[in-house]
Amino acid sequence: MIIIKNLSKVYQTKYDKIHALRNINLELGNQGLVMITGKSGSGKSTLLNILGGLEVYDDGDIIINGKSTKNFTKNDWDAFRNQYVGYVYQEFYLIDDITIKENVSLALKLQNQPEKDIEVRVQDTLKLVSLEDYINHKPTEISGGQAQRVAIARALIKNPELILADEPTGNLDSETGRLILELLKELSKTRLVIMVTHDLEFAYQYGDRVIELKDGEIIHDTHDDDLKTNIYEGIDDYDKVIRLPKGKKLSSYLVNYLNRIITENEDKYILQLSATPPTNLITVIPEIEKTVSSQEITVTVNEELQLNKSHLPFKYALKMVYNSFFKKKGKLILMFMSIIFALLFIGIALNFGMYDVNKASALTFEKANFKIIPLDRETTKCENQVCWTYYSPMSYDKDMLQYFIQEFPDIKIIHSYYPILEIDELTNIENDSYYFMHIEHGISKITILEEDISALNYYGNLPENNQVLITDYILEALVEFAIFPKSSNYDDYIGRVITLEGTPLTISGIVFTGIEKFHPYKETEYYPGEFNYNMSYGLFTQVYMNQTTFDALMKTESSHLYINDKYIYAKITNYDNTYQSWVTGRLPGKANEIAIALSTLNDLSETYELDDEITIAIGGYEERTFTIVGIFDDSTELLPFTVMFSQEYYEKLINETHYKQMQAVLTDNPNENTNFFRMLAEHKYRHNTFYTTEIYSIEKILGQLQILFYIIGGLFFIFGSVLIFTFILFSISDKQKEIGILRALGARLSDVSKIFITEGVIIASVASILANIFIVILMRIINNGFVKELKLNVVIIYNNFLTNFIITLIAIVMVVISTYIPIRHIANMKPVKAIKG
């Protein structure tokens, strides 16, 4: 039951207000065929659209099954159409890209009905309209009358309580129109059918009730009993009699209709104004062939209005997207190329703008297979009130060492010293080769190795006390200068002895440094920068030993001393009570005390005695004043040293003069290594390798251009957004008819948005995937260009996977923004207006 109370609708034009409906009051039952007639502009279509929730009324109320619609939202009206209303339009408004079956089943899909039930109901409903043989045809493959029956089937399949038909016969020939009206008439026996028509003959011939509108008001409302035009035979001498209710005022339309019947027929007619009909009543309309199956049609009338939200299946949304792509392949390809181009440049700009020197370092060392990385520490030095900052290899710090180990337990920290220790066997060699020039100066680096490190590529055993691991380069020199015989078996060298500054050490193994890649340069004597750098920093000329061996080796050391500005080449050592009997006075116990050999004192221009102060500068370091607390008598026997410092000061001296440096043993996880380098930077540390200068130079350059890269990325973001917006806008415009049909069937804004958001997400996903692939490739090409130019095996420019994520996110954001505005605009249009474009 529908009750309309004082219903009004006003349209505001630019210059005036148009009253489409004025105080309409009606009661409509649950069954019957109600015809709404009137001239163009009378308000009949407006009333129909308001009843279906396609337009909103301004005043009054519509009460449906006892429930007021005053406070209905758009979603409520959508749910009402989806559940209770079936629409039949003059233009059919079928979706041409899908089959008859899919058009008819769409109403049930929006109700989220089970697929199995939908199949059965589609078959049964198409049988009712005699179209079961056309189930897999498309609307473009059938006639207009068949298309209208499909539209009726679509309205009927969800078993609606209300069917609204807007000029359903307007585009059909008279015979086809008659068949459609017969079908609607049959359907009206079990539900309410409201039809707008301008054909008065059909209105009065088929309608159970005819409502005539003029200027938005009801001027005639003729019910079923008033329309019963009956024919009686055998009354007096007349062949036929037309009986009308006594006292009823006839509308001009009805009068015209009756006059047309009388004048167009040869039979005789009488208008009998009596209240008692004869018993032999027959209808004035001759029997016609029924188009509706004799199968019973039932409808359930809900006493209480219950509204359920529509739900468009994702599968259907995908099908519409597929049809859209298939229809405009050329535009789609062009759009994809443009978006990929935009995303590609956004990605490159982001990669440059988000350049992370720490990640570049980790990737470089991974590619170069560098596992043991020397660490330098930022140091500030001042002279004459001028200060400067630089990175020093004296990076060892006990507290920082513990912190590094705590934060990154998987990254081992070892330490090295940079002494200058001669290999006695190679002291007096004659060498003309640049390749072996560095070995003439002896060992330039000693790394302390207390445990096995997988990153260290060596053959043999971990060095124990008085043992040493030597590099393949040192072994080459020992073989080259005939210290060791040549052999292809490394076992022949393990166990042999070399002497460092008079200390014999047994070779426990050979460390492989990759020196063989520089062998081809021996002929040209032109070596790349990497060779020189690694030589300078002791990669090839280093040995590995444990701490005990190192302490014994460094018990005495050759050093350059400046004593009271006089240069002395001396052997220095630390406190050792073994030599207590040699000293006059005592051994040094404090940092500012020394014991010195008599021969050394004699070399000085001045005379010194016990408790005298003396100024010493070691290896170019700052001068320091010491007190002579002991003098060794070496006149009769040569001592292994000439100057003895306290234990405390000697250890400090060794650390300072030999650059005690930390080295990090990286893991196989680049991300962990990246985070480790990031932590180093926070504490003013950084790596020191052949690649360090180039890596940090690139960071500086890109850092200066960072804002420019972000601006470029932003411009391409706008460009890409406009491209997607334009494509989506055209796509939505192309589908405006489908959107209107879906909205008329009860689809919500979210259902309609699902189609285009799905389309956009597919576009964004495919475009971002392809763009990300091209970004990775292009970044490698750019990096290879740098590598070739700099002749480095380094990852200077790399693809940041965060960029790939951002690119995907940007593509999705562009799609959402580009989709939301036009889809909301069209979805808010009246469905009929959207359908008609």
C-alpha cells in the first residue's frame, strides 16, 4: 500500500520556479494497473520518478507499507529500488555489452542472491516473456519488442511489489505495444503496476485506474468500476449496448475515446444509463493471444518495509572493466604508456632524492664482495686557532666498540694496527718492479684475529701464539725473490717461518685478497687506482696474528724520536723488570717517566743525569716532557732497546702511532649492513675503502639537487594524475548509461564506484608494476654508466625499494583522486538523466 499525502515538487530554474507537482494525494493498492496520463510537462514522469526514489520530493510525504519516506536517505531509496521496485523504460535501457541473461540477472546480483538461484530464476523469468531462446544473445541482436520484454523480465525477476513503467510502448509498433500492455496487465493481477502513457486508448482499455495530471495537479482520477465498458447483446433491436455508471462526469479524454469507438465501428451502440447490468455481459475488447505464460505469477507483499543495501558482485565489476578495456584498446595503450612514463620519471626523481649513502655503501660492498671494512672516525684538529675536521683511521674506542657489539651483535668488530715492520728476509732485495715496490717497506698493517671469521677468505689455520697469516701478495713476493720455492700447493708454505723485526713467526695460512686481478697490469706497469689505494691502506701488505703474538712483537719497536730537537732513530719498549739490574736509578712507572740508554744520552749535545727533564717528540707527534728516572749502561753489552717508557704510556703510544683502527665484518644481509652504516654516521664514523670517496661525493651532489628532484617528481605526479583523471572521466562518460541503469536498479554509490575504482586500481597496478620494472632497469643502466665512467665496481646509483612502494601508492592515490570526483558527480545525477546522457 502506497499513500501519497500533499506531495509537491518544485524545480528551480535560473529565472523562475516550476511547480512540477502540487499537493498530490493518492492511495494506491497492492495490485492493479494504474495509468498516469497528461500532456507533456504535466508532472506524470516526475511523479513516477519520485515514487521510485529517482527524484526527491520537496513537501508532503509518501508512506510505503506504513513507513514514511520523509527521512529517507539516498541509500534508503537505493535499497527501496533494489528490493521493491522494477523499472521499465521507453528506451529499454539495457546494457549492450552483456547478454540478455546478464542484463536480467543484474537485479538479483545487486541483491547478492546465490548464483545457483539466479540461474534458475533467469530461466523461469525469460520463459514468462517467451525469450528463453535468446538467453545468450546481446541486446543489439534482438528486436525492440523483445528488448522491452527483456526490460520487463529484468524488472520482474526480483519479484517486486511495484513495477514502474515510463512510456514502455512509446518506441514500439501498435501490435508489439499491445502485447507489452497485455503482459503488464497480467502482471498487475499480483502486484501494483504504475505506467505513464500518452496513449489514452491504451490507458482506458487496459488500466484499472487512470490518473490524469495537468500543471502538476490531479484533474481526473478514474477507478476500475468507472472504466468497465460493457457490451450487452439482445437488448431490444440494438446489436450492442455500452453501459456507463449513472451520474458520472466523463473526462474529455474518455468522451473522445467513446466517440472514437462508436464512429470507428459499424455496430450500433447505446449508452445505457442504468444501474442494473444484464446477465449476458461480455467485454468490449476482443480476446487476443496471450503473450504471458499460463504459469502462475505470485508476489509477496510485505506488511512492513524492510530495506537491505545493494551489493554489486566484484565479478560483475571486473566484467564491466574488461568490456571497457576491450572497447577502447587504443586509448588504453596510449594512456598506459603515458602513465608509465610519468611514474618512471617520478620514480627516478624519488630515487635520486631519497639517495641513501648507507644503502649505497652496503650494496657496493656486497657487489665487490667486501666483507671486512675499515672504519674511520671524525676528528677535529686545531693549530694556530685554525681548526679542521677530517676522518682518521685512529677509530678504536673501547666504549664505542662495546656499543657497536651491543647494537649489532651479528656484525663482528676486529681491530688493526698500522706499524711499519720489515720482513727481514726481504730487507735487501733488489727490485725494479712497481708491483713489488710496496713490500720493500715491509708490513704496513697487522690485524688481530682471535676467532675464525667466515668473511676472511684464507687457506690454512687460525694463527696461534707466534704464528701469522700472510696474504697471497706477500707470498708472491717471497716466491718472486726466491725466499720460498715456487709451488702450486699451499700446504708447502704452511709451517715455514718469516722474521718480522727479528721475531720469527710461523706461517699458519694464506689469505686470498684478489690480487690476481691486477696481474695483467704487470706488463704495462700502469695500475688502476684501486691497486694503489689497497696498497696504501695495507690490504695486500698486511698480516694476521693473535693479540699475544702482537704484544710480543711490539715489545720493542723502531721509532723516530726528536729529543730536544735532535733526531734519533731508536728502539723503544715498555716497562720490563727483566732489565732492573741494568739500570741506574729505577724503571719508569708513570706516564711522564722514562729510562734511557747511556749510548743514546751520549749522542745528545747536552749532558743529562737522573731526575733531569727531557723533551721528546715521537714520529712527528707533539713534544712531551719526561723525567729521566733511570739510565741503562749499554757500554759493555748491546740492549734490544734504547728508550723505555712506562707500561701505560707505551700502550697509548702504540695505539696512537700505529693507528689502532676498528674494522667491521659485515653480514650477508644488506639491510642490516645499511642500518649499521647509518648508526656509524650518527656517531661520526664511516667506512674507509677504495669506493668511499666516490660514494660520499655522489651523496653530496644528489643532496644539493634533492629539492629539484622532488619538484620534478611533483610535476610528473600532477601530469600522471591528469592523464588518469582524463581517462577515467572519458570512461565514466562512456558508461554514463550503465551507471544510470545500475542506479535505477538500486545500486548504491559504492557499488558504482566499485566498477571504476576497480578499473583504476587495475590501471594503477599494471602501470606501477611496469613502471617499477623499468625503474629498476633504468637505475641499473644509469649506475652502469657511472661505473664505466669511473672505472669502479660500485653501486653508486641504486633502486630504492621504498621508491617502488611509493610509486605504487602514488598510482593508487592518483586513481582514487581521479575517480572520486567524476564518479560522485555522475552518481549524484538523476539515474534517468545519467541514462540519457
